[in-house]
Amino acid sequence: MREIDVQEAFLEAGYQISPEAADLIVSHSLPEDLVCYVLEHVDESIFVIEAEHIDVLSFESECGTTLKDGSGKSPEQLTEASPQITVSSQGISEEKTSDPVASSSTITPGTTSVMNSPASPRSKKYSSSFPVGYGSGGGIDRSTGAGTNGNGAGNNINIMSDITDMSTCVGEYMEFVQYFRNRYSKLSDLIRGRITARPIESLNKNRKHGGGLRRSGGGDYSEVSIIGMVSEVRSTANGHKMLQLEDPTGSFLVLVHQAEKDLFEEASKIILDEVIGVTGSLTNDGSLIVAKKIILPDLPNISHRREGTWGKAVFTSDVHIGSSTFLEEEWCNFLDFLNGKSDNEQMRELSKDIRFLVIAGDLVDGIGIFPGQEHELDILDIYDQYAKAAEYFSQVPEHIQIIISPGNHDAVRQAEPQPRFPERITSLFEDRVIFVGNPALVDLDGVQVLMYHGRSIDDLVASVPGVSYQEPEKAMIEMLKRRHLSPIYGSRVSIAPEKQDHFVIDPVPDILHCGHVHTIGIGRYKNVLAINSGTWQSQTEFQKRVNVMPTPAQVPLVDLSTLKTSLLHF
Ligand code: D5M
Ligand code: FE
Ligand code: ZN
């Protein structure tokens, strides 16, 4: 077992592990069993497993007994657009417009069937026991309280949805079934108003009775609509697209003809596990539907934008405090800006009525997140990293309300939705800092912001043609069209099977705020402003290897009455 396998095993189970502890495990003769033993015995209040938490002597004595009586446990397998003004410290420098529409083709095949058959969810590394209800106690009053938090400046914040203290799952099979049913139910309801869909079972019955739907009441006898979760996408030998859709009653094949150019292009962007509606004609033998129309849950065309509120909000993420590539000087320039201490008059003017500072994850670099990370850290202790963060935030003027949600580098469980930071971390910060989970929907005095770190952007870049790391707002627009923050199951995002699907985008926010990919992106889709807030970390060794080009030290600033956005450079 390699150190990285040990780190992964603990991350999947929701813990971080120090390099010394990982080393201790790797150097043992039974590393897998030791991992299993530590996970079974570790106190749930611990977030970082240190060498002192590994009781090798007890393990060895227990291990000896179990081996003797022949019931030696193998390690439990841990498987299972509007114009944007760009402002630099020298002032306005550039105008940027983002085209919200992506285009083009290719698709990943795969199969899953979790709503109506006993097949297991698509093979996925999964912890069998999530630490439930992380972060309970402490901090709850100041972050959720009665749902609002008013500070001296009247910056009312209402946390509208957040997994914190609501997690119930332990990762059992039936929970996945329930989770996917909930996803289907929520997303199909969004489509149902627009088509009259029938249960898939009714199509299969027709097939059994001789094929083809019979004319009922003299109408078009073959036009049907269904709503299903996409369980397979593949190209046929003739270059058409074949989709398998699944609803709670059964599954059915849908063919998208390549001659139907627009429809075919739409089908090329379809990804596994999203929920779509299809209208089309049944073939004579009743075995498949030839699609005429594909309907995504999408945002409503007509929606009344909320009025907004006075003042401004700044959005950031991926600060990566503790990393040796953290851009401290630029970050301190940003803190100066918030304090109205920029050299530039225009920047001082812009800083005047900032009311909210919103941070969407990866506040610190963490420890044990990737192999060899200890060589790229300035602060080696996770709590010291958060203490440093707290010190920085204490320099933010008191009239600015700070809201922080976690990312994959932070010390909470890796499975999403992630709860807010535990008490041991939140207590390091001043009371005025509000901590929420990931994702979380927060209402900033009338402007609703959906915060999501954005790990699923890695999946969307890999699966949706036209979506790239350079334009992360396009990935976010794909989320909005699917009304789902993390549609693909079983790839980069570990989804914890909570009773409710917390990734469904409902209600529609005013602003969708993500980070994770370390590139700035600002776009607009219908009435929603999509912001990816970049990073404060320069290119890491890992990013050099995989050619990730970050755009650090840039901060989107949004006028909360108009949602006009300026991009500040530090
Ligand atoms: O992620 C920062 C960016 O780097 C994001 O685009 C993902 C990419 N990244 C990070 N780690 C990996 C691995 N292991 N494989 C592929 N791509 C990766 P951050 O969450 O800040 O590390
Ligand atoms: Fe990051
Ligand atoms: Zn990240």
C-alpha cells in the first residue's frame, strides 16, 4: 500500500492524515488492516489523523486474535452575459463579455440503474460510514441561528439551504436508491409542466402486446414523451446517438438521428445521470423512441428578477492559505482594498459600500490532499493554517459580513454535500464570520447566492463538448441548464446519498458562485449571474504537470442592486 492509497482511504472516509501517520501505516506489515482498524476506532471528533491516533500495539494484539480464530478481517474495501468592466490597481483596463452558450460533440458511455432495479450504483470508491453531522454544536447560533444574522451594518443574511447538521446518510445501498429517486423526482417535476410524459412501464407493456402504440382516440398514435435519468449514452455504428433513459417504472432506449443536426448537437452534450425529457415517435416494434425534441429542466424563460439590495459583494475562493504558492502579497493588497487603503482613487471609491465577502471553499491548502504536499506547504499544521486564515479575516473591516463554505482542501468530509467547518476550526474565527456547508444557498439581504465549491466542473470539462477550464462560467451555465450542481455520479465528486438531493438548483438563485478550477469566469444565463472566483494560489507543481493555468489574485465585485460585475486585479 502506497502513501497515496492511505491518504485516499482516509479522505474518502472524511479524514485527513498527517504525513507521519501515513508513513507509520505504510511501514507496517499489514497496512490495509491497520487502515481499517484506525477507521473503526478513531474518535469522530478528530479531523486529522496523527501518528498518536494510531494504536499499533492494540491493533497487533487484536489482529493476532482474529487471525488465530480464522476470522481475520480483510480491510473493509473503501469502495464502495453582460459586459464586464475590468479594473486593476491602475484602474479600468479592459472590457470583457462572456458568451454564455457552448456548443459541439462526443460522449462517455456508462451504465447505471439505481432507480428500478437491484443493480448496484456505478462502481465507485465509497466509504461505508460517513462521519455524520460533522460540525454540530458551536457556531450554529452565529451561522444559522434563527435563520438570520444581523450585524451593526444591517447586513441581513439568511441561510436558506445547507446540509450542516442535517446529514443522515451512512452510505448504504438503499440510501443511494432513495437519493436517485429524489433527484429524479425533483428534476422531473421541473420538466413535467412542459410535456405530458408517460411512465416508461406503459411503453414496455405496449411492446409486449405486439409492438407499436395503437391509435388511441384517432390522434397521432406514435408520438410519446418520457422523462428519465440518463443511464447510458453511446454512439451507434451508423453514427447516431443512443440514450437509455430510466424512470422509477423502467428504462427505454431513445435514438437521436445524426441527420437532425440541432437535436444531435444537443444530444452530444447529454451526460450520464442528468434528468431529461424526450418527445419522439415510437418505432413500429415499440423498441425505441426516435427523438424529435429534448427538454432539459433549464431555467424558466420568464422570471422576475428580485429587486436586489444596496451595496456590493465581493466573491472569492481557493485562497489556499498555508501553501507555499499562496500569493500573500496580493492577498494583503486585497485586504487593504477592503479597508479602503488602495493607492488608486478609483479602487478606494469601489471599496466604499462593500457589505459582503463570500468565499466558496479551499480556504486553506490542507494537509495530505495530494502526495508530497508537505513539500509545497509553508504551514504544515492544518489548525495553524486556519489560525492564519482567522488572523487575515480579523483584518476585514467589521461592516463587511464574511461567509465561508468549504472545498476539497478543507478539513471536512470529502463526500458532498459537505457540512461547515467543525467547531474546533470555527472557534478560531471572530463571531461575525458565518460558516455554511458546500453547497449552500444564502440570501444576502434579498440577493440569493448559491455557493458551490465546484468540484463537478472537472467532470463537466471532461464530458461536455465546448466546456473548458479557461471558461469555467460555461460549465456553470451547463449546471444551470440541468438545474443540478453535480449531475455526473461516480466520477470526481463523491456524492453522499442524503435523503434530499442538495445539488438540485431550486429555487433559482440570482448568483451562482463557484471556485475550484482556479480560473476566473463571469457569465450570465437568463437571469442568473455565474461567477467563478479564481484563486490566490499561483501555479502549483501539479498544475504545471497537467497544464492548469490559474488566473490568480482577481476578484469579482458585484453591485447588488444591478448585478453589474467588475473584476478587480491585485
Ligand atoms: O484544484 C485546482 C485545480 O487543479 C482544479 O481544476 C482541479 C485540478 N486538480 C487538482 N488536483 C487534481 C488531480 N489530482 N487530478 C486532476 N486535476 C486536479 P484544487 O481543488 O485547488 O486542488
Ligand atoms: Fe482550490
Ligand atoms: Zn478545489
